[in-house]
Amino acid sequence: MSTQPPPISDQPVLKLLNVESAYGPIKAIRGVSLQVRRGEIATVLGSNGAGKTTILKTISGIIDPRKGSVEFKGEDITAKDPAYIVQEGLSHVPEGREVFPLLSVRDNLLMGAYTRSDRDGVAKDIETVYGYFPILKERASQDAGLLSGGQQQMLAISRALMADPDLILLDEPSLGLSPKLTKEIFEIVVRINRERGTTILLVEQNANMALNASDYGYVLENGRIVMEDTCAHLREKDDIKEFYLGMKETGVRGERRWKKKKTWR
């Protein structure tokens, strides 16, 4: 297999235009517009409560938006049934993993492939995910609820892959994991993208990991996109360094120069 990653297309596989979603009277996202190009890893950065998870739930049909539109592979999927969206080629790995605890690891993987009828392809993909996460092969017959948090995260990502999706929505994959496990999972996410060409939209509080793994990034604050750029450029921006990467500006004497607010320029 070539070590060169597949080229990123200029054609967006996902487009959100002025999307607004709410929980009752509380607006969670306000006029969000973003796009993810085929073959890239895009990330949405933001603090806890900024609205990152709501974006993913709106895309996958769990929440119906109040306004705006969601387009996937050129088709309007706004407020479509989640089962239909999965069949169209979009897999969602939710925050908190959400594996089927009383099913075996292997049966969880087969549940991910329930929309497929190509048995040979499914068998091949099970071996592929075992290659990415060998511990899942060792635990194939074990109940998924008995796995550690990190192993459940590996299983949740693998289950999403088993649908052979065009796009994976990945919600906070580092949540509750050790730095070592987080690094391991992010390395595999990048491998999946580079080797399979799978497009990924990632939301993550660990900005350093997300920016290093992704191609393009959006910054979400209070439900609004306040900045977007390539991740290489975002990593160099002062506000990102200060508020997300913990790199504080210092004056000539090494004293902290406090900012009153973010400028997002």
C-alpha cells in the first residue's frame, strides 16, 4: 500500500449553511456554516459547552435544526432520519463511546456493518480493524461492557469503520483517556484517513492533538464559528496558542501580558 495519503478533493462531502439548533429555548449553535472536503480531517475546537457535540448531532439527524441546511455528498439531509443518513454513508462515533455492553466485541463490529450485504468485504474489514487495534482481536468474544474505556473507544471507532462510511463524525475521542492512549488513538485515526481515504470531522477539547492530526480547523465559541483556517496556520495564531494550547505571551521581563479578551483575527 502506498504511504502517500490520497489527495484531498476541493469538492466538499459535507456542507452546513447557517445552521441553528436548540434544546428547548436554549440555542446551542447559532448560524454555523462549515464544510469538510472529501479526504480530509477537519476539526471543530471549542471549550466545554461551546456547541461542538450539537453540531455532530445535527448532522447525523439526532437533533433537527431550527434553521439552515445540512448537505452530504450533494444531497440535502437536513432533519432526515438518522437510519437513512447512516445508509447514505455517514457514521457517528458519539461522545462517551456508547458500545453495546452485552454484545461481544465481534458482534459490536458486525452491528456496525448491518447496512452492508457484501459478506466478504465485511470479513475483510473486520481483519482490517483488528490490524488497527490488535487488542480487539484478543477480546473478540468478550462482552464489550467489560473492556476498559480506551478499548471501548477503539471499538466504537472500529464499529463506525465497519459501515465503510464516506464520512466519520468523531466526538471527543480523548475523553477520559490517558495521554498515552489518546496519542495511540489519534495516530490510528490519522492512519485510517491516510490509508483508506476516509473523511473525518472531529470535535475535541484536546486542541493540541486535534490541530496536529487535522488538515483544517474551525473554532467554536458560544455556538458560533469565530475563526477558521488550515491547522498549520491556526497553530501559529496568538489567540489559539494562548487560549487553547496554553502558550502564554510574555513581555520583555518575562511577565504575563494579560489580554482582556480574544481578538480572533
